Amino acid sequence: MKARKIEDNIYWMGSVDWDARLFDSLIPLPDGTSYNAYLIRGSEKTMLIDTVEPSVIHELMAQLESVEKVDYIVCLHAEQDHSGGIPQVLLRYPDAKVVVTPKAKGILMDLMTIPESAFMVVKDGEAICLGDKNVEFIHTPWVHWPETMVAYLRENKILFSCDFFGSHLATTDLYGVDEGRIYEAAKRYYAEIMMPFRSIIKKNLEKLKPYSIETIAPSHGPIHPKPAIIMEAHDQWVNSPPKNLVVLPYVSMHSSTQKMVHHLIASLVEKGVSVEPFNLTVTDIGKLAIALVDAATIVVGTPTVLAGPHPNVVYAACLANALRPKAKFLSIIGSYGWGGKTVETLAGMISNLKVEIIEPQLIKGTPSVSDFKALDGLAETIALKHKENGFI
């Protein structure tokens, strides 16, 4: 794809990857992604903001063919999908300075083997003048690595936001036009990447409030022409209390756990509690992450496999522990044939979650009438706690 004009002397560059289905060998990409770089031509100097994933560097280099000189290569984030093309861009523009935060300098020297002499370190709030344009750098640590920053083009009021406000979405639209689609993609992105750093994200959102922002240009996904929408969404995901929602990831091998799950769902709904179940043998793990953003309660359903939880449930527990959602309560339901340590194993895997544990319900064999009554009691307890906390 050719470079695309955003405003006079400001261009989108990079690559739209329609076929990508896994990011960092970890994160599902049902809608592909994009690697966004931006070129700013000032009256005196030219600046390239970010590069691209190494596998698509040829696209960026083709877009730069008509650019005679680049004075600054800004690296907002040292991860390779942003920084991977820097060595090749430096080969074309050997006099360019790589603009980074102090922490990014060391990381890039390790990851990209860029010589120390190539760097220009900028302080928080420092600006670079390109002649008729001035670019200010705002340090935003843990969005989502410790060295990240964003760039603000003062004259055009454009925020180049790095991974902040981004989305994994491949589209021919330069600007986000389908607000519903953008919202879901951005929420998935936040859930999978930003949620573990929620308290620091909150501080970074506050840090950006004094700036007059008319456009947000992230490093992944389309540009936001209505920045208030995406900024308010992030504020809600970070600051709003959990919703009246139970997220229920589960696996069932011989239907016993499934019967328990279905009964608990019906009982919770009867008591005014919303439920989102996720059968972990077929679910999109990104959808689970999205649901965890809002969940007040997590209930894990699992059969016992070799004296412990099902491996898919172990993975989901590890994921939830890493993402650190703001859920307040957690319980476990499931079945076993002769014994095991399912509850103890799972409890040891969720140390990052600041939750109250509600008495687990594990049964032997297929559920009985008394087992279903116990599940009704669990539903009643969850509903009561939701009411006490103002979620209902």
C-alpha cells in the first residue's frame, strides 16, 4: 500500500496485515492488524514516527523511496513490531537520530544492536522543532512496556499514541468509520495488553487531559478522528466499577460439569445476574479477555484430570491471573471421579487477583438434587454480593 495523506505534510506509512492470526505467538488476531508508521515533513526537518514489524519492512522502505532525508526516527516503543525496521531505515538515512526515552535506549541496544551514537534521548515533555512543526514527547510508562512514550504534534493537535488507544484491525479505512467495530477491537486490545497495568494507565490518561487532541494516530488499527470516543472508552474500562456480570470459563469432559454450569447460569439469571459462559474447548480467548474487563465475579468450571484441573482451565486461570481484571469475587465449580486437588491447584494460580473466594462447589460424579441446591445457594450468594456492592 502507498503512503496516505492525513494532513498537509503528514502521512500514514506502514503495512496492513490481512492474514495475521497470532500476535507475539500468543494473542489471537481474528481481524488481522496493521503496523502504522507516520511521516512528518516540517519546513526544516523530517521525522518518521515508528517503523514496522521486520517481516514487512520492505513495504515501509518502498513508501520512503521519495523521501530524500529523514532527520529523526522516533521509537515510541521498543517492541519489534514498532522498532524492528529501525536498523534498515538507518542504513538509508545514516545521519538520522533515533529518538527514545532513557529506558528505550538500553532496550533497543540489546534488541536491535543499534549503536549508542545513533540515539537522541528525550525527557518527558521535551519537544523537537521541525521548523514550522513542533513535536512534544510525553512519557507514558507501562503502555505497555516500561519505556513507552507518545508524541504530540502541537500545530495539528495530533497525538501519535503508540499502543495506547490502538486496535488489532486490518482495514482499508485510514480513519475508523465503524464505531461499533472499532470499540470491540479496541476493547479486546486493551483487555489483552493494557489491563494488567490499569492503575498506571489511569495516571497516563490523566496526563493527557491538558492536551487539546483532535486526532489520535495509534501504532495499530485505524486513526481516530473523534478522539473523545476512544479516550472515554478507556477511561470507563480503567475507572468504572465492575458490572453485574459473572464470567464463567469452563470445560466439561463427560457432561457433569456442563450440567452444573447450565444450572448455575439459569439460577443466576433468575436472580438478576448476567452471565457470559465460555466453553474453553471452542472459545476465542480474546472474547474471554474482553468479558473480564467488566466482570464482577469469575466462576471457573472444571472436571478433574489426573488429580487437578483440566489443562484448558489451567491456561484460562493463568491468563486471568496475568491480566489482573478488577473482578471482586471468584468461585470454582466442577466434578471429580475419585479425588484430587483441583481447588488447591487453581487457588495457587490466581495470586494476582484481589478477589474474595466464594465457597467452591465440587461434586463426585454426576450432580444430584442436593448438588443443584448447593449451586442455587452459590447463585444466591453471588447475587447478594453484587447487590451489596452496588453492581445490581
